[in-house]
Amino acid sequence: MFTYIDRNGSTIAGAPTPAEIRRIWDEERRLSAGTARNYLIRIQKFRTYCTLQGLTEREELTLEGANRFIDWYVQQRSRLPRNLQAVRSALRSLGRVYHRMGLAPPNWQPLQPPPPPASPLLVKYAAYLTQHRGINEITIDKKLRHIAKIDDYLTRSGKDWHSIQLTDIDAFLVDCATRYSRSYVSGIACTVRCFSRFLHWRGQSAVDISEAVISPTQRQYERPRRALPWDEVQKLLKAVDKSTPVGLRDYAILLMMSTYGLGAAELNRLQFQDIDWAANTVSVYRPKTGISFTLPLLPPIGEALARYLRHGRPVDTPTRHIFVQMQVPFKPFERASAIGHIVAKHVKKAGIEAPCLGSHVLRHSYAGRQIDLGARPQVLSELLGHSDPESVSAYVRIASEALRETALPVPT
């Protein structure tokens, strides 16, 4: 417990001093010196606000309280702060200090109510996909999101699945085509066909219209090559700034993706118990196929992970996931898009131009590299965890001659 004396001589009982705040932030290894200074300036203004308004500092460390402070500050200065999100981040980081001190602040945001349960029809459809089609949970979730889109479209059109006509589906897909890529619209059309067959099978639709649903044509090799030449993979890794906690995390992520061909889902699920430091192995679970397997923990991978865990990953993080966000409350990554943003950020920093970026670009680069080095497609398909061996054919598109210059098994 501390008593902080502000510049006006007022005391704030129970509040951490700036030195204590800096000490805790330094222990967590997530803020640069410049960011910490800026945050302390904003915290000083927040403390002045709490004193003038007669508020308890700890109780105001919520999103609603931060927004009230911003409104007050605007009234005092007649202009918006240059970065509103930085103000909120500063106050949330102060809340983290209180948490570390054992003075639990209120929840930053009110707890969200649980999502409404799915309709009985969608529950039965999900069971049908699992039991009769053998589709995994991730794909089922994607199909249910597709159905939610057309449900919303039908509601706005004053219709439902019982009164739907083929012209309604065509209009919906045309509308989707104005906002999404052809491959994504093709996926939605596939879901519509599957759901239409399900409704007919259950007797809830008199006519099976699935065969009449037309989707955009996606030719097999029409899309831009989703891989980087191996020399550019090495350039990408060398461009990562490993002097910062974020850089240590990102380097470990990018190195594991380019060395093992892991996707975002595998990295997001990786936890402490999956790494056996004594046996030098790492266990990986592929959620798309439900397959678990063990890989050797290669020395460069082990070194990168150890440096990140020792000097990059925030301490006292409330999760056993290896890779976490560097913003309070240090949650694990939930979506593949977060990994995709990391890849795209460092590709841009490295000055690499690529027609197609995302969380899978290094997986494609790894696959193309292995094929170029003589790996059999069937073996590679098993390593990548494909449920369909034909999926590996997409990786054969990578230009071989450009990749033969370097034969290092691990990009360093």
C-alpha cells in the first residue's frame, strides 16, 4: 500500500507511486521507456481529474471511467487528445498495476452476457454435420456463420427458409459478391447447398434446390501464389527487431511457421505443457483434423522460444498459452487474423512485395520449400495434417528454381 503525493501536495491514499508503477511495468517487460513516460503523463492528468472530481482512482479504472475522463479533459482543453486509445491503454495499464499489488480494480468492461443459444434447427444441423458428414468443429462454426449471413438477409427481405426461393439465394450471392472475394462467396454457396439438402432431407423443404445454386468459379491455379521465395523468408526473419518483447514474440512465431509449416490455429493453441524441454520435442494439435503429433524442438526454435519466454512474455499472465497479446489483459490469440497481421506487418517492414499475405503464407512457403528439396507430396501432406491428400497440389505451384539457392533446413 502506498500514499502518492501529487504536484499540488494532495495525497492519494492507497495509490501506487510513479516509481512503483514503473517497477511493475519493467517487470512485465512489455512497455518501452518512451511509452511508459507517455503513459505516466496521462496517468498524472487522470489523477488530477480524480482529485478535482472527488473520485476514487481505483474505481474509475474502467472503460466507462476512462471515457468520462476523456470527456472532462476535452472540456478543459477544448480539443481531443491526439490518441484516445493511448489514454485508455494508459489507464488500463494502471489497472494492471493495481491488480499486481493485490488491489483488484473493477472489470475494465462489464462481463458480456452469454450469446443466445442457437435455434433448434441449427443445433440439429450442427449434429448432422458431425454425425453424418464427419465435419470438424471449426468448419461447422464457419458454416453456421455463413447461415447467419443469409438468415440476416432473409429477415431484411421479409422471408425465411420455408418460403425461400432460388431467386432469393441468387440475389443473396450476388450481394455477397459485391463485398467478398470469389473464394469466400464460393464457400458461402457451398454452405447454402449443404443446408438446402439438409432441409429437404428433414422434410422441411418440399424441393431440393441445392443443385441449382450457382457459385462463382474459382479456377484451381487462378489465385496469386500464396508463398514467399525462401530467400525472402530469410529476409523477413532478419528484419524482425528482437530487442523488444513484441519482436521476440513475433520472431518465435514466424520462425515456427516457416520451419514447421504450422498454421495460426496450431500456434494459437500451443501451451506450456506442449513443450518438453528435456526431450527436445514440441507437441502440436491440428484443430482442423483433430490430429496430434510430436515434432523435434530444433535448436534455433528452442532458443527463440526461450528468449521470448524469459525476456518477452509478460510475467503473471493469466493463461498457459505460449503466445499472448502484449496489451492488458494479455489474452491468448483467438483468431487466425491476429497471426496474419503479424506476418503482414513484418513483411512490410522487410520491404517484401507479395500479392497475397495472411496467416498461411509461411505455411505455403514451407510446403513449397519441402517439395523443392525433394519431399514426396504424400509425406508432406501428412506432415501438414491434410485430410485430403490432394490439398498438397496447391503448394506445387511455387517456382522451384528460385528456391534452390539456399538449402538451410531452418531459416536463420
